[in-house]
Amino acid sequence: MKKLFAIVAVMGALTFGSTQLAQAQDAPAAEQTEQVASAADAASPAVAEVEGGIHKELKTKFIEGTASFMSLVAIALVIGLAFCIERIIYLSLAEINTKKFMAAIEVALEKGDVEAAKDIARNTRGPIASIYYQGLMRIDQGIDVVEKSVVSYGGVQAGYLEKGCSWITLFIAMSPSLGFMGTVIGMVQAFDKIQQVGDISPTVVAGGMKVALITTIFGLIAALVLQVFYNYILSKIEALTSEMEDSSITLLDMVIKYDLKYKK
């Protein structure tokens, strides 16, 4: 992104310089040289400003926080984000058009075609379709068996939805803990320098204090980022769980209607 902004700034400056040169074709060569120089001077601050942006500042602070502690925080953030992305992809694939799916199952059961209903459930992805398939597999065994099957398999699917979330919470807790560990060690280093020098001047203490504060800041930032993703994942899990419960009740109603119509 930094390189992109730098290229855009340079191209804009060059375009501006070309326009000025085109307008000054009849001017003396000295004026043209002056305009090109002014265009280059205008481009220089823009490029310098881009190069000294947030990205460079973050890299500088990362290095100043010492690689030993900052690398641990970065590794915790990267692994935590990997688990978050995996969960988001899994939950997104688990979402289906529930109303359309249940309508297709209901039409098949109204016709008495249980096999067609099974095929629809088997060929549809997601936990709701899996629950429906397990219930339809036992439709001939009575409503009580279907209900137990739906409840049991619903618990299994809920466990699949929450799989890996414990690892995300682990890295949310680890990130600030690693930062605090760097803080404590940085304070110890500061006191060691005070002991060696025998003076409590700001210059002596500044190095260790800086390491302590930087590691804490990065650890808290990593935890906050992971916490945002984790809350988003929890909201998707809650939404899917509610859909599973509602659709399970609808399935039981469909099975009751099927029994009343075809098992008299």
C-alpha cells in the first residue's frame, strides 16, 4: 500500500510537471528548467510523507520493542487470525437459504416422497440440512425417535460450529500476557542499568521503560484485533444455532403432518 501511494504521488507530480512543460513550450529554456525543478520539489515532500507513514512507524516500534518479545506477540496474532479466518469461512459455508430449503422438504413430504426429501437434505450443505437428513432417515420409526435424533445431532452440529473457538480465546489471553511479560522484563532491565550506573537519570531508565511500554501496547492491540473477530464469530454461531432450533421444530411439524396423512 505504501508503494502504491508513492507511485501515485510520483505519477501525479510528473503529470503536473508535464502539464506545466506543455504550457511553457514558447517560454525560454530557463523558465522550463525552473518549472521542472519546482515540480520535482513539490513531489519530494509527498513521497517523503508517504514513506514516513504509519507502516514505517509500526516497523520502527516493532524493532525497538526487541525481536524476542515482539515476535512472540506477532506469532500469537497471526495464529489467532488464522483460526478466526478458518471459522469465518466454515460458518459462511454453513449458511444456506433456510426458507427455500424447508419449503422444498415440505413439498416432497406432502407428496409422500421421503426419498426425494432425503436427497434434497443430503445434497445441501450446512448443519441444518444434516439435521434434516438424520431426522428423515428415522421418519418411519415414529415422531419420538425423530425428535431424539434431531436433538442429539443438533448438539453434534453445534459442537462443530464452536470447534476451534477455544484456541482463539487462548491467543486473546496470550497476546496481552506476552506484552506484560515484556513489560516486566523491560522494567528489570531498567533497574539493572540503574544498579550498574548508580544513578536514576531518565537516560538510564528510558531504554528499559521503552521496551516495556512498546511490548504492552502491541500485546493489547493484538488482543483487541482478535477479540473483534471472535465476537463476530460468536454472533454468526448464535445466528446459526437459532436457525437450527427453529428449523428442527419445523421438521417435527412436517413429520407429524406426514404421519397423519400417510400412516393412518
